[in-house]
Amino acid sequence: MAYNLGEIQPGAYVIKATASAAITKGYFVVITPSGSTPAVALYTGAEPTGVIGVALDAAVKDDVIRVCIDGMVGVQCDATGVDAFDFVSSSATGTAEVADIDVDYVLGIALDAGAANGVALVKLNQITGVLSA
């Protein structure tokens, strides 16, 4: 079944946050506290500084966007793609890649295959900031 970038499935948990820079729909983002409104930025795979989610909207700096932080969501794959049931992490550009469970932060599980530069349905982990190993 084909999924669209940022498409969520029933039961997904979505919040709103303010973009601290340009954001691409369907990419992994990190949400950090920033006064009364959380800030969201592209997630590059480094140690998380906040909650990880997937952008449901494209944005420029200071736009308010929706971010899925729990549930199943369509995520942009990197140039390699993912297979069904692969553990997924974020590339340096915020796209889904197959996780190296010895060193990556596992962000979820691919529920279907996503072709190179395609879209995969990913079940997000509820726990972030923890190495899987």
C-alpha cells in the first residue's frame, strides 16, 4: 500500500510546534522546550535534545506546524530505502534509514518497505534519546 509523506494512521498523537528553521514534510524533527511554545527543527541523528517526531507540514522559520510524536506516520526514506520490519533511525538530513542498532537512536519500526527516496509507514517509538544497544 502506498503512503503519503506525513500521512498519519488512526490513533496517532499530534502536537503543534514553531519551526526554528525550514522544515520538510515527512522528515524527522526534534521538539525542544522554548518558553510557552515548543520549537521544532530538523533532526540530524545526533543525540536528541528533545522529543523526536515527524513533521506533518512543510514550514519556514516561525511557522506553526503539526508534528506526530506517537503512532504510525509516512516518513521520507533516504537513497537506500528500508524494508518492512527494519528498525529505523534518522539520516543526517532527517530521512528514514535502516538503523545500525549498535550506534543509532532507533526511532521506530518500518511497517512496510519504502523504496529509495520513497515513503515508508513507520511506527514511532514512544521512548527517545536511548541507544538501542
